[in-house]
Amino acid sequence: MENTLALTVAHKANRLAWAKRMVVTPKEGWERTVFSDEKKFNLDGTDGLQSFDMTCGGRQERRSGGRMRVAR
């Protein structure tokens, strides 16, 4: 992966320490944790992008792309 920075020794040590803490976390700690593999797709444009079209009577039509959520 050419466009990423390499992990330093300190980064690797911090990741390992975090992983070890998570392995020994009591059950009560995991009950407050949510794992989600949900993805959000915008069907047109970026998030929040809206367009306005003027129709023949000077009326404005507001159009916004739909969204779709997929949970695996």
C-alpha cells in the first residue's frame, strides 16, 4: 500500500497493548459494545447535496438523492 504511512514501533506497541486489554475486558464491558458492519451509500452526490430546479411557473422543485443502508 503505497499511499499509507508505515506503522512505527510505538504504533505497533499501542495496538498490541489495546488488543491485550480487550481480551481481558470483563463481560460487562462488552455488553456496552456494538459491532456493526453497516455501510451507507448515497445514490447521488455527496452527503447533504441537494439541487433545486425551476419549473415553468416559477415554482421550485427540491430534489435530493435517496440513501440506502445495507447491513451484512
